[in-house]
Amino acid sequence: MSDSVKRDSDSPQQSRSPSPSPKDTLTLRALVTTKDAGIVIGKGGKNVADLRDQTGVKAGVSKVIPGVHERVLTVTGSVESVTKAYALIIQQLVTSNTPSPVTASPSASHTSIRLLISHNLMGTIIGRSGLKIKAIQDGSGARMIASKEMLHQSTERIVEVQGSPDAITHAIQEIGKCLLEDWERGVGTVLYHPGPPEERNRRSANGLPSHNNPRRSNGDGRSPGSPTSPSLQQASVAAQPAANLRTQNISIPSDMVGCIIGRSGSKITEIRRLSGSKISIAKAPHDDTGERMFTIVGTPEANEKALFLLYNQLESEKERRVGREAQQQQELQD
């Protein structure tokens, strides 16, 4: 693939989701194989250009990373246009992966797509007692499998949608509607970026993180000491822990901050202790949304655990509030 095609098809990498778009604009990401990404892009970027023209969406695929066999497809637009775009993409992938349309069996059209969904929005899709996901499956004829774990160094999870192209398209439309209805919960999502497992812990010869993958480097501008200088060598060794630190920011609704801090700071202290990350909380909202910024500083592994614990605490609080509201409504009816 030429460099010009890569530039045309690549979407910029981000460590956090962008500011929320208007409520009628949906961004839906999917994890695709490198082979499928090539089909989506097409020769000279023709397929992705045609997709944009036919549907009016913004569409792109993340950059190729050596040794990584997955890329992220990002499609942005109205629910209808995003649904139409995914319908065209799925049909394109099924056709390209079918040896011969003449001899293909009906089962050959059975396919799947792996959507990337914010951990904080999974409850919206699954619904109370799984009623929402069941309704989407029953209405579309597709099967949906939601992963239980967040993807590495992110707060996104995979929802795999399986079935015929038409069934998957119908399910995607319903999923898109759910995501827009509750878009505020997706604010602050730490997006997933595919990367080789060895990069997570690999260090270059001087003890600092390898810079083969810029996303995983700390970018603090430190330079290692000269091997011939014992004093500089010693300083370099002393700086090694700091060199592996990463900073991540997430936004939390102001009315949820108290449940994360806990009485006398007990819960946030426990999260800091269990994760090993330093977590600071802004005293005031950072914009008109009324949300407060949480800054997490630690190793990639520590930050991942801190994010998991923070989002678990949020989900528990939301479930508790929903249960309380239901109980109050029941009492009013009685």
C-alpha cells in the first residue's frame, strides 16, 4: 500500500475520546484484520472514498503497526449514515472473502463484526437483566457477544455481532441508537489502539521504553546517560521508573465524584493502593458539562488497573441508583 493511500485512509490516534459531538452524530469503531482493512480501503483508497461519497460519513482506518494484525475502523455520521456505511462494508467483506459467488453456500454469508464499545456504555446496550441486548438480538436476528474484559490500556470492550449481513446491519442501527441516547456516559473513554504484546514491557538497551511504538513511549524528552560516564549511568538508572510513567485523563460527572472518593476518601485511597497509580481530582468542573477531570499517573499496567477500578465503581453506583429509583417508584405505586 502506498504512503499516499495510508495518509488518506488513516485516522488520527488519540488516547482519549474527543469532546462529545452533537447528539445526532455517532462515532462507531470496529476492530478489523489487516486484510479486511485493506479491502475497506481499496486500491488507491478507492473503496473508502466511495464509501464517504455514498453515505456522507467520515471514515478511516488506523495506521499499520509492524507485527500487529489488527486495525481500527472508525465511522462517524448520523445513525442512518453510519448504519448504511457498515452495511456496505460488511457486504464488501463478505463478497471479497467468498471464493466464488456461484458456488458459495448460503452459510457463506454468515459473518461477524467486532464493535468497540466504551465500558461505560455497555450497560446501555445490555440493559437491565440483559433485556436490551435480548431485544436487539430478537429484533435483528443477529447474535451479540459482549466481552467481559476491557481491552489493554483502554476502557473499551468488544461486542461481536454475528449473523447475516442484513441482521448485523439491523443490530448496528439499534446499537447506534442506544449509544446516542446515552452519549454522555461515553465521555472520557480511553480508546483502544492495537499494539504488539511485547511492546508492553519491552525496553531498549539503555533501560528506557522502546520508541518503536510512539503511543507507548512516555515522550518526556529524557535522554539516557552516556555508557562511558558512571555518574550519568547512575542517573539514568535512577530515572528508569519515571521514564515508564504515563499520564491519562478521564472526565467523571460531578454527581458521581463523591461515590468514587468515598467517605473520608476511603474509596479513592483504596483504588490508589490497589492500582499503584497516583490519582488526582480537579476541584472544579473543567467545562460546561459539569464534569471533573481525574488525572492518573503510573505505569501502563497500574493505570489500566486504576481505570478498571474507577469504572467498576461508577457502574456499581449507577446500578445502585437505578435500583433505588425503581424502589421509590414501586413505593409510590403501592
